[in-house]
Amino acid sequence: MDERKLNKLINYYDEVEEITKRLNILTEQIRIEEDYVLDNMQKSGTKNLSRAGYTLYIRRDLWASLIEHPETGRQPGMDALTTIGLGHLVKPSVNASQLSAYIREYDPDKCLAPDQITVLLPPPLQPEVQIAETFKLGRRKATQRKIGSEQNA
């Protein structure tokens, strides 16, 4: 066996390990800074801002799931989905991605709170669905605009 090749492989393993450690540290630092920037953007009503070739924006994710009733272990929401014509979402379990997409259709402008969306749903479904929203900081390469621009809500 060629010792140089073996040593090269071992060096690659070491290098990947070092890079992975650094990546984990950077990822945690990014999470901390993103939380800070997101909080400040929300407080100031800033929808997006551009700096150093990037546009940072607030990304809202909305997710829906059926409420499980622990006393019975059932999700009556499955019956409600079938009643309102969404039986294709129900198998032995509910397709959460498709249910969430259906729920998002009730808020095309992305401006309603989860409880406001719930009251718009068909009545059989209202007590059986819980809606949660999360906000994350998104990032993309900025378009060629003036550096330092901000857009408020």
C-alpha cells in the first residue's frame, strides 16, 4: 500500500474534522446574530434590509396539525377533513405538509395571526386544527441597489 496515499487520506479526515468544528461554531454564532437581527427588525417594522451584497428579510412559516385528544388517542380532525372534502389528506395519518399548505391558502397576504386563520376554516375543522407560526431570518444575494437600503412595513 502507498503510505503517501494513506497519509493523505488521514490528513483529509483531520481537515474535515477541523472544518466541521469551525462550521458548527459559525452556525451557532449565526443563529445568535440572526435571532438578534430578526427581533430588532420585527420591533422596528423593517421588512427587509440590504447590506454588503445581501438582502435580509423576515420569512414567516405557518404550520398546521391536527389536535390529538389524549383521552381517546384519536384525532377527530381526520373526520372533519373528510367531511369538508379533504379526505385525500387523511391516510392512517394526516399529511402535515399538505394540511399546512391548505391552511396557508386562508392567509394569502400572510398578515393574519393563527387564531384569525382558524376562524376562517370550515366549522368542522376549527376545533380540530392547531396552527403555529415561526419567523426566521432569510438571506439572499441583494439586487444591485444602493447599499444600506431598508424597507419598513
